[in-house]
Amino acid sequence: MFLIDSSAWIEYLRPNGSKKVKQRVREVLEKDEAVTCGIVVVEILRGVKDDRLFKILRETLLSLPQIPMNNEVIEKAALWGYNLDRKGKTVPTTDLFIAAAASDKAVVLHIDSDFEKIASLGLRQEKLALS
């Protein structure tokens, strides 16, 4: 399973986005290997420019299996944030939640270097090339 991060979704949805990113995201979707979580859905939908596209993307994203943002995810995100902060590595809270949701369930598919920092704590991730 792959949790597609908003960074990869945004590139995938851009008309002139990276062909490699588009190909990899499409491959994951076609194999029914994609999952999501609430934070990714919110990050994507809040940036949509019109009602028609909002409805299409909402339906698409909410049709994917959802990883719940439960106490286990909250605790892991907090612990990972704590540990990374002590090492001088600052990561956005939203990325910590996404990574913690994926932990032990999915590989994070992304183009965001913050997930590489979190990987040092055991996150499985795949960073996509933009070219």
C-alpha cells in the first residue's frame, strides 16, 4: 500500500506536472494500492480553484481507503516530532501526522524532503523524481 502525500498529488494534478510523478501515481492508483488520510484530503481540497473540481477530487479522494487519525497516530507523530526536534531536524506537524498514519501500514509516496528526515525513525517512503 502507498499513502500518496499531497506533494505527489499536487504534481500529479498539474497540467504540466512531472511525467515521472504522473506515471508512478497512476500506476499505484491502477493497482488499487493507494490509501489516504484526512490531512492529505484537506491539504488537496483546500487548494482547489473551483466547485466542479472540488467535487470531483473530494469524491476521488474519499473513495480511497482511509487510514484513521487515531490515538496511536497522534502518539507516534508526537514522539517522532519530539525525537527529530532533539536532533535539530524540524518537520511540519502535518507531515508528522501523515507519516505516523502510514507507519506500519503504507509507504509514503512523495516529493517532500521532510519525509526523508522522518525515515531515519523507521518510516517507509519513496521520494519521486520530478524530471
